[in-house]
Amino acid sequence: MVVTRSFFAQFAHNPVNDQDANITSTPAGHSPRWNRVTPTSTPEKKRKSSGSSDESSTSTPKKKSSPKKKRAKSGPTPSTSSFDAVTAANFTKSNQVIPPVHTLLLGTHPSVQSLKENRYYGHPMNAFWWIAGDCLGFRRAEGLKTNGEPYGFASHLRYNESQIVPYEQQLEKLCFSGFALWDIVKECQRPGSLDSDITQEVPNDIRGFCKLHPNIKRIVFSNGGTACSFFKKHFKEWLDSGELVPSQHKASQDAFKKWTKNMKPKTKRPGGRDKHQIECIVALAVSPAAAKYTYDEKRDFWEEHVYQPGLKDLEAAHIVANDG
DNA sequence: TGCTATAAGTGCGGTCCGTG
DNA sequence: CACGGACCGCACTTATAGCA
């Protein structure tokens, strides 16, 4: 099993983590901006896409501009490794009772920005921590762009600046609510942050993790169908075993459509899952790229399908513990 | 300094093509 | 013919660079 301590060891040496709650208001001149420092170039196919989009999307004549300075090109695509799984058990200094893990939240693989900052969902516009905060009672940061203006979603947040907590506390709050964080892809080669550019991927032992945490009731794919496709690719046998069942929500049903279709009748339970099965939820993607969903839509989905059921499980676990 | 064009990020969905 | 994978364009927002 993966030992998660190294993930936390990173905090001690990373000055970025001292300003977790203020990542969007870094002083000018510090230049942490991901666009500028990203060491990789955009894949050719995407650049073409952008160009053709511009040509067709506007009817106003464009001002001819001089050639832009090319951003730094990288050498051969480096191999990157995901973070270790993180659960409440990682917080060894805490005196709190460690709750059983009921929900495993899976991303695909950390983005360039997340790797750089040694944190899950590190991109300031990624909705993950904002939604988690709204559902669990904290606020990630001020929610300001580098020019000091608020992000569009900031006016939809439930908590004000007084509720801002640093990253470690956000992580602790999430984990002590019974949620665990991990990625599907352990190692891969990827030029940039596009999931669709991932090659040579090595999956994490997610099945082993679930065996180690038998109270897990649901696995949530936080980046929509793309993350789910990697899971289907590498865990076919597990899917066929009948231990997993897709959520009743449409997106989950669609993502697992082909697999559901081929399920053996005895493992197929259209009315829901039995108590030993793990529900697979394909969530509305928290990535800033999933712009077709509003922040409110994403939060409502996550609250209804992930956080509320998870907190109920947590409550039930406390009741059982107190009775016993 | 402010405006504008372009690059970048990244998931979704459609199309095409190869394979069984 | 069905299926899966690769490819491509779209969606929307922010950051950056260059010009007036």
C-alpha cells in the first residue's frame, strides 16, 4: 500500500504553503502565474484548434498585431508522478478520532500547477476546494484575480473572508469528514496538463486502497468522463467483478453505459446498489475547463451526490461508534 | 495606462478510421 | 456492423504581450 507521509513532508519545505489561503493575491513581481511558468508547450492540435476558432468566431476585422514572443519550449516530455493518497490517518499529530473513509475522490493526474504547488487541485480557478469549502464550512481564499478583481464565482461563495483557512486545514477538514483524495494515474508522460495527452500511464492501486478501507461506499471521478475513461481502461476486471455499480445520475450512467450494458445479470442491480457495492459517481468536472457548467451547478451536484451522502455516512459511523 | 488580440488551460462531444 | 481509439473543434475564462 502507498505510504502517504511523503505528501505531507512536502509542506514543510514549500514556502507556497505558508500562504495557502492567499494564493490568488500573490504580490506582484513574485510571478507564480501558471501561464508564464508552464514549462511545456501546448500540443499542436490544440494550437490549430484555437486558431480556427478565432477565424470563425468573429466578424470584426482584427487588428494586425506583431508576432508574440514564443513561450519557452520544453525538451522531451518528462514523466510525472501523482501525489500519494491522503486520508485522515495522515494527520498523525491530530488528537481527533480518525473516521472511516466513506468516499474516495479521484482526479486523473495533477496538473502542472498542482504539481508545482504540491497540492491537490492547485489551480485557483479549479472549483474543487471552493465547493468543498461551501459544503464543509470554510473558504479556500479571497478569490481574487492577480489584478485584484474577484473571480466570477466569488460572489456565489457561501463563506466570507473570515472563514479562510490554509491548505493543510482544508485538507484536514475534508479528510476528517471521511473523504479521501487520490488520483487514478500514478505516473505518466504528459506535455502540459491535458488529460487527453496522457501517455505511458501507470495506474494507482485503487482497488487495493478500497480493500484497505472497506467502509468506502462511493468513488467520485472529479474530472468527468475523461478521468472515468482511464479508470475503465485499467480496472476492467474490477468493473466486471460486480463490486462496483454506476450511480443512478445520468452522467454516471452515460460514462459507464457500455460496461453496464455488458454486466452480468446477477451483478446488475438497476434499482440501486447492495450495501457491499461501491457506487461510482462521475461528477461535474471541477476543472476550469468545464466552463459549460456554472459554479452553482457544480456545487449543487457535488453537494447532493457527494458531500451530503458522505456526511450522512460520517454521522452514521459516529452513531455506531458511540453505541459500541 | 488601457484596450485588444492571442495564448493557454482542459473537459465534452462529434467524426473518422481501423479492427474484429 | 459494432466497438474503441485517435483526432479535432468548441466552450469559456484568465493571463500575457503589444500597441495607441
